[in-house]
Amino acid sequence: MSTVKKSPARPLSRSEQRRAALAEQAAQAKRAGRRRRMLTWGSAGAAVVSVVAAVTVLQLRGTNDGAAAASGAAPVVGGDLHTILARDGELYVGGHARSAVSRDGGKTWQNIASLEGADAMGWAASGGGLLAGGHPGLYESTDGSTFEKLGGSAAVPDVHALGGAGNVLYLASPQQGVMASTDGGKTWEARTTQTGQSFMGTILVDPNDTDRLIAPDMAGALATSSDGGRTWQPLGGPMGAMAAAWNPANTDEIIATGMQGAERSTDAGATWEPVELPSGTSAVTYTPDGKTIYAAALAGERALVYRSNDSGKNWTPTS
């Protein structure tokens, strides 16, 4: 009687790891009875709004998801939600299949056709332009709507984390580690190949000191560098870190999400405490003035975006 040899299990991709982590978060929250606390609405009426929003998402499935999303529709990003960015009155979300932009505070969204299939993992503002990084590489836009893939010395095949301040940009790649550009993304140089392979999402770059960096590390918690990405040290925060954001008006204030929930620091990472975000949040961002925080969570293939104007105490759906 012949025997059938089983093939060794295929290692999970980064996207599969992320989905598994979010699923585990949801299961833990349910077992602990924390579902209601994860959405800190501040009133029972707001909870009703969340139910209506969820029903709206279900009703919108199957509709035309073309260039302009229906009023109030959550944007389609695919089976994975990686990143969110707020800048100059615009909101961007990036996911496995699609990316979208809103210019009315998240009420309505437009699909970015030139980033379909780009698997946008991170954003970086550079001068008046915007860069997106994904598995096919780097994309650049001068109008925030149309993106072109960068080639030449800027051709990096796989970007899992991206960030910048002014003309100084950083990216992290599973193949190359951490790279930097000091000319707005025209050319790139290696900073280290010893770390960065498991970085994900947004690399935070201090606008007042572009050598000071913070990056989410799925293999640990947050990592920080004070020498432009050449060396890195653990910073703390949630384990299996997937996203991080800081207040541009006070970069000592940091929020991070990971496989073990979300945490906040008000002293540049010296100490951390749990923070409650909307259920399933996988990406966060501050507006440039630091007055508003946006959080994004995946529901099916859509990104549900929430806004807080009181440092994360209460959250309201944007659409």
C-alpha cells in the first residue's frame, strides 16, 4: 500500500500574516467581551450609526466601483488594508487591490485607477508630490490622482514601508532592507541590509530631524533610528506592529497598532499604555496640524474610516 507524502506547509505571506493577526485580534476581543468598548462612541446613538454604516456597506457591495465612489460609500481596497494618510485636506487609503482618495474628509471616495494592483503599503509626501510604495515598487504623483511607476535608480521591486519629510525619503524592502533618498525619490542609497525586512506601513520621519525615524516591525514592536536608518533599536509598543502614526505638532505622541492591540505613548516611546481604537483598526494617521486622528479598518473588501477630534477618546465614521 503506497503512502502519500505531504508537502511542507507553505509559509504565510505578509498579507496573510496581517489578515491572520487581525482575525486573532477580533477573536480575542470577542472572547473578552470588549467589542462594545473597542468603539468608544461616547453615546448610545453613535452605536446605532455604526450599525447603519455596516448595513450600508453590505448594501453597496456589487455596485459600480469605478472612478467615483457612491456618496457615503466606503472605498474598495481588496482583501487587505495596509495604510492611511492625511495631508492637505486629502485622505488616502491603500490596500491589496486598490487605493482611493477623499477630498471631503472621507465622506466620498474616488478609486485611483493608476494604482490598481499596486498593493500600496505606504505613502510619502515629497515636496508638492506624493509617492506610493507597494509590491511592484514605487509610484509617484504630482496631482495626487494619477501615479506613474518610477524606474531607473528609483526602481525598487518590493516596498513594504515608506515615509518621508521634505525631500528626505525612506523605504524598507524585504530584499534590500532600509534605503534612503535625499532628492525627493530620484535616487536611492542603501542605509542597512541588517534590518528593515519585516517593516510595514509608514516610516515616521521627524520633520525637524530627518535622521530620527520610527517604523512598525512585524517581527517585533516599533523600531527607531537616530542616524538616518543606518542602525535601529527597539522602541516598544504593541508586538507584531503593523502601523504607527505620530502627531506632527508633537512627535512625542505616538499611536501604534499590532497583533496584540493598540498602544499610545506621550513621551516618544519611553512608556506605553493601551488605547482603544475602532474595532479591526489596521492603520492610523494624524492630520498635519495634529488636531484630528483617522483610523481605518477592513470590512470585507472595503475600508471603513473613522475620525476623532479629541485625541482618540471618541470616534465617528466619516461616511
